[in-house]
Amino acid sequence: MIEDRERKTGKELLMIFGKAVVYLFLVYFYINKPLLYINYPGIEKTAGAVMVFLGPSLIISVVRLIIIYWYIRKHKFKSNVKDNFILGINRIESILNTVFMVVAAVTLFDITLDRFIFSVSIVAAAIAVTFKDYINNMINGLIIMFSDRLSLGDHIRIGDHEGKILDITLINMILQNEDSDMVIIPNSLAFSSVIVNQSKQNTKKLSIEFDMSLANGFTPEYLENHLNKVIHSYSENVVEGGLTVKTIAINKDVVIFKVMILLKRYDKVKEREIRRAINTALIRLSATLHGTKENKLS
């Protein structure tokens, strides 16, 4: 859930009012045909097509605003809040407006109903075959928007990608990773992948994998004690006793460890500092042992 500064209720009401005024004028001219309509039938036909689009569009805008207002009041959000549900309603409004725009174009060019249905069937079949992946992304995007498992602003991990959800379009999901890079993931991939939503958890997990030589003889208990001293200064951000070291694999020459740290809250700056402190401690530990071995050999 993030705030959308671009969306203002006052502007939306003003736009609805403007649509209503234009539509009422067109309806009045349709009932009381002015001389302009009689002398120029093309203008009358264009006005009728605009009415076909503007009427349903006006109803959709009003219904959308009512639903969003009800949703915001129900959850006690700020008036400029933006989350998945509102995003999904906006996308559906855009799709319906596009449909009614096509219908208005049909009435403008005097296309008969049977010809229109036949043409739409052929076009729909061609679109379904040609743009199958795009249609699949759109459907998956709408499902994600109306799901309560993911929300705008959540910090998630999809495969090798991790970051905050900035936006969900009908085609893809946009993440911002730790390096402030924009990562664009197709909705079909996000829908079919295993997603770890760290924002829905009470704690945030920080994990670091590393390997140590078997000759060092390090045990997970020793590494835990050593690293706990390193993160002692971050006690306000780390859950007490939340650092653990696990053995992932034992190979011929090295042991692969994984250190996991439970954080009290998501804080990108502090997480980066803790990760750097852990990495620095491990590098210094390896360097110290390497230097000790060289001194013994000499």
C-alpha cells in the first residue's frame, strides 16, 4: 500500500461533472435537433457516437468512484491511498472504456451488428493466437491486483530478484531492488513463481551464504558466537537470539555455511549496514587465519 499523489478526488469529481454536462448537452440536442444537425448529418452521427461512449463511461466513472470511496472508508485509509484493489478497479475501468470506444466507432461508421460480430470474432481469434502471452499476462495481472497476498509497497523475492513492488500493470510487475534499479517481471512469471513476501511477516530475514576451508575447523556454534559480537551494536534492529548459522554442505575442501538474521522491521539502510558488517567480519576472520598459517610456515 503506497500513496498515490497524482490521484485527487476533487479532480475526479470535476471530470465526472464535465462528462455529465457534455452528455446532457448531447442528449438535449438529440431530442431537440438543432439546425446544425439537419444541415450537417455527419455532425449528428458523430455526436451520437460520442453519446454511445460517454454515457457508459460516465456510469463506469461514478460506480468506480463509489466503490473506491466505500473501500477507503471500510479500511480507514487516507483519501490518496493506492493499493491493489484500487489499481485493479482502475485497470478494469480502462478496459471497459476501450470496449465502449470500439462500440462508438462501430456506430459512427454504420457497421451492422452481424458484420461487427463476424469481424470481432475473426479479430479476437487472431489476437488470441498472436498475443497469447500478452493476454495471459493481463489475466494474471488482474488476479494479482485483486489478491490480498501482494500489495503495492511490499518487499518480495521472486527467484533471484528481490525488491519493493512499485506498480502492477496489465503486463508486468515493477520492482525496485536494493540498488534502486527497476526490475520488470512479466505477470505470468510472477503468477507461476514462488514468491516470498517479507512484508507480510512479523520479522524480516537476512541471509548470507559463505564458505570456509575445512582446515579452519570452524563450527556453526563458533561462528554464531563470533558474529553475535559483530551485530551487538545493531540490537535495536535485530531480534534477540535471531542469528543462526547453518551448515549447507560439506565438500572436499570447504564447508558452505548460511547465516540467517531475524530483523525486527524492514529497513533497507540498516539491512545493508548489517550485511556489510557480517561480510567484513567473515573476510577479516579468513584473512587472520590465512596470515596465521603463513607465519607458521615461515
